[in-house]
Amino acid sequence: MNVFSTTLERTKALLERAKGMPKPAKIAIWALFVVFLFALPVLNIPVITTPDSDFGGVLFTVTTYVLVALGLNIVVGYAGLLDLGYVAFYAVGAYTVGVLGSAHAHLPWLMTVPIAVVAALVAGVIIGAPTLRLRGDYLAIVTLGFGEIVRITLINSSWLGGASGITEVPRPPSLTVFSVPHLDWSSGSPIVDLGNTTTFLKFGITDQIPYYWLALMVIFVVIFFDKRIKDSRVGRAWEATREDEDAAELMGVPTFRFKLLAFAMGAFIGGLSGALFAGKQGFISPDSFPLLLSILFVAAVVVGGAGNRKGIILGAIVVAYFPERFREFQEWRVLVFGLALMMLAIFRPQGLIPPRRTVRAKQADQKLEALEEGTASDA
Amino acid sequence: MQYLIDNFFSLTVTGITLGAVYALVALGYTLVYGVLRLINFAHSEVFMYGTFTAMWSVMLLGGHSGASIPAVIGWIVVMFLVAMVTSGLVAVGLERIAYRPLRKRNAPPLISLISAIGASFALSELMGLRDKLAGFFGLDRKLGAYVGQARNNVAVPEILTPQPVFTIVDYQVTNVDILVVVGAILMMIVLDQFVRRSRLGRGIRAVAQDPEAAALMGVNRDRVIQVTFLVGGIMAGAAAVFYLLRIGITRYDAGFLLGVKAFTAAVLGGIGNLRGALIGGFVLGLAENYGSALIGTQWKDVVAFLLLIVILLFRPTGLLGESLGRTRA
């Protein structure tokens, strides 16, 4: 616990110093970081790389979790609505791609994605419109129920492939630009392995890395829009609704409409990640969308610090990556994951990286308390 | 439709027995929610531990079918005692480890849910890994009958063979049906009276109504919360035995779906409301049975959730409203 907080303090200090740097240096550091992210799967860095499963595939899973967490963060973090059935939108996105690309039509993947995203958005509005008037905990159980309804409908509907799902889902169109060799660390130091290369954006079956690259690009686009919307009037309306719905309503914020918007946007991003998942997997079945996944998504958001973009990205990485990295302890990992969630909740109740507003709110609370105790220095 | 009409009474009786189990588990959710405003996600695990310890106790006593009546009664009593004690202890331990530290730090409500989810995973995995855990002490061979097949369904010895007692129109009501329904209703009456009349019950209601005012009036909040978890756990333990008598098998993750259903029942009746949980449980059990008879058993869970959504649309606080605090003194 102590070690953890000191490392956190140190990172904070480092970030503080980074803030003082001139702008070109900052841009250069970010650019380097982005390049590093893209290069991650071919670098094969020993400790990070998962020994028991394909590292490219694991990275892709991590990126889908990040994408889903970004979407769910709008619902849970910004608007403060607890959604325990988020996997439903993920499933709607994936199945739209499956149905239009393989089961009932043969559209190419790129054409199915916009339809999938819109379908998820419509599903979000359909679910949100009647249920968003309910209070928090009721919303949680209704969304949970909705997630289950979607999954059971998928199992029982032969039109949607039934329990065996849909096969031969179209893959994203390939675009062969250049090949990147992998690094080989087996001798202890890195050697460029020319026999093992990945072609940039060639979407095949065996090599998962191009999917990771695609998902990464999508994430950057989503983060860009997420940042803009959070700092806009809409973002402020969400914050007001989350903090005090009645007060927001009195101040002229149409809270219901904004909640619905948050729900729809969350569903949109959920559908997008579902479409990516279907395109990579090439095969989808109801088993890919269990209730547990919804809970893991919420865990990713809350673990990182709901409402903080960097936090939830970290949370998604923690939730998706560690179980894969420690696959050799397969049997014990869920147990360890559960214990870790509890420890985290107890020792960092605001999440790994708490959102700025809670820090601000905390200071306000402290001030108020000081006033009440009569110990305020400047009162 | 014809199927529903032909089997109306058998569907009704099985629906009521199922609903009784839901209702007992739902009480645990509703009590904790009323006092703490917290969805105790790990309550399903409290129930699951009850099923396992009850099963082990019967195995230990050599329970088998066709025994004499005093022996059967003895086994069932032991099952109840063991399951209620274990579930109660697991629930209290859960509160101590997973929730109390959070409460002391004024954590946001969402993070309590994460702690609850973590605890739920950890508890159910501990049971799923029981063969490995026993292996650490070199006991996995010796205790094979108890810890073997850790990831599969395990069956409890059938100590009470269902025998028809009387007939409603065309359905023969068995002794198990009667035991489950009467037992569950008895438990609920005891609980209801406990919360309404006893001193501790008054404390529970006071904390549910206004925690701060209750604390000012000298109610020991931590103690009340502990008692609430204990009572909820005991109810889950009783539900576990009824479940075993009715269904006969259990598994390390058996609590999950039942927990979701029971929580649905609690919300259906109005969470925080004891009688609501009772009504919600029975309504859910019946609706599931009728619904699956109408449109097919594979849609059973869909019926339950659709019913919940429809009822919440028209009565946003459940059938009876939320009122653990408001019950008359």
C-alpha cells in the first residue's frame, strides 16, 4: 500500500514537472508515446509480453476494453448512471456486423460498421427512454435484465444463428503498405527477426497485430471527440445532472434529455467496439457476451476512477491485461482478481486515478468541515 | 396456451415453491439495501455457502433415502442449523472485510459495489477451487467425496423423497412442496415480527429511516448493520436448505443466477420493503413458471426481466414501495 502510494506520488511529481515543459517538447513526448504504443506488439518486451497467449491478440482485447470503458465512462462517469448491461450494446454492434456481413447479406465490413453503430445507438435510445426516469439502483437492475434479455434472445433466435452463433463474419479490408519485422529476445538481447514480420494493416487470421493497430487508431479518434464533448456545454450539463439532478433541472438543464444523450453515446461506442470485435474474431456466438462481461466493464471504469479519462484507460488495461498476463495461474486468477478488486476498493476508493472534480469536491468538503468545527484559519 | 391450462396447478405449486426460495434470498438484499443503500452483490455467495455446508453436514451424518422419519427430521434440522450458521457468519464476515472499511472512509457508493463484486468473485472461486485448497494440506484424497468435482454440479443425498400428500385438482402436492412453502412463510413471519417488535428490529428501522438521527438517539449503527447482515445471512441459509430439498444439486456458481433473480424479486416488490420482497418473490416465481409455459422454457429468464421492466415503468418504486424505515413501530 505504502509502496504503491509513493510510486503514485513520484509519478505525480514527474507529471507535474512535465507540465512545465515547453509545448514542442510535450508534443514530441506524446508523439514518441504514440509510436511506442503502435510498436508495442512487435517489440515483444520480455516482462510485458504474455507468455501463454498471442500478445497481439491480448493487446487487441485490451484495446477493446479501453474503447468500451471510454463509452461506458460517458454513462457511468460523466452522467452518473449505473449501467450493468452494457454488454448488450457491444453484442448489438457485433451481431449487426454478423447478420449483415454473413448470415443474411454479404456486405463488406466497412459498410456494416456504420449500420452497427447506428443500431447500437437506437438500442440505447429504446432502452434509455423508458428506464432513465428510474432512480439509480433501479436503473442498474433494469439494464442488467436487459443485458440478459439480449443474450437469451440471441441464444433462442435461429434467425440470429442460435446458440452456435454466426461464422464467417467479414474482416476489415486489407491495405498492404509495408512490413514490420518483430524483435526476438530469446537470446537475452533484442535481435531483429526478419523471418517474422507483420504487414501493416493486412487483416488475416493468424496475425492479430493489425487489428490492434486499427483499434488503437479508433481509440485516438474517440478520445479526441470525448475530450471535446466533455469540455462542452453537454459535458457540463452531465456533470450538473450527476452531482444534483433536481438542482440541475431547476437551473434549466433538461436532465432527462442529457441522460438519454449520454446513454445513446455510450451505446454508440459500445456498438463500435462490438463491430471491431466481430471483425477480428470472424465468429460470434452468445457465449461471447456473458453478464460477467458487463460487470467487468463496470469494474474497469470504476477501478480506474469513473469520470477520469486517463483513469478509466488504466482501469481497462488492468482488468483486461493482468488476467491474460498471468494465464499460467489460470485457475487462481479469478480469485486473485476478486481479491484485488476488494483491496482496490478499500485502499483507493476513488479509483486508481481519481477524477479532478472529486479532488475539488474533497477540498470543498474539508473547508466546510473546518468551518463547522470553527478551526478555519481564514473564515 | 393449452399447456398452461392443462398444467395450471402444477405450475402454480412449483412456482410458489420457487418463489419462496427467491423471497427468502430477496430478504437479505432488501434488508441490507434498506439500511445501507447498497446492493450486496455478494449475497448470492452467502446463499451458495449455505447449500454446500448443509450438503456436507448431511453427507457427514450419512444421510440416505428411505430412512425413518425421526432420522429424516434430524438431518433436516441439522441442515438448517449448519446452513443458517454458515450463511450468517459468511454475511457478517463479508460486512467486516468488504464493506466496513469502505464505510469508515466515506467511499462513494459505486466503489462499494466494486468491493461487493470482488468479494463475490473471491468467495465463489474459493468454493470452485476447494479441491486445490484441500490439496495444500494433502487432504484432497481423504476428503474426495466433499471437495471433488469442484467445478461441477454436486448432488446432495436425497433424504426426503417427494411423496404425494394431497391433490389439488390434478396436481399431487408433495411433502417437499409443503415443507418448503410452510417453512419459508414461517421464517418470513418470524423475521417480520423481529423487525417490527424487537429492540434490534427497531434499531434496524431507525437506521434505515435516518442513519444520522438514529446515531444521535444512541443507536449503535455498526452493530445494527452487523445484525442486519446476520439476519439476511440466516434467511439465505434457510433458503439454501429449501433449495437443496427442492432442486437437489448445487455448484460453486449456483448463487449467481439465483442472486440476480432474488434481487429482481426484491426490486419488484419495492427494495427496502420486507413484505415487498415476499410478494416480489412469489410473483416472480409464478410469473416465470406461467410465462415459460406460455412461450417456452428457454425464455424463462426473459419473462422475469420483462416483468420487472414493465412493473417498474408503471410503479417506479416497486409493487409495495420502499419502506423498511416507515413500517409502523
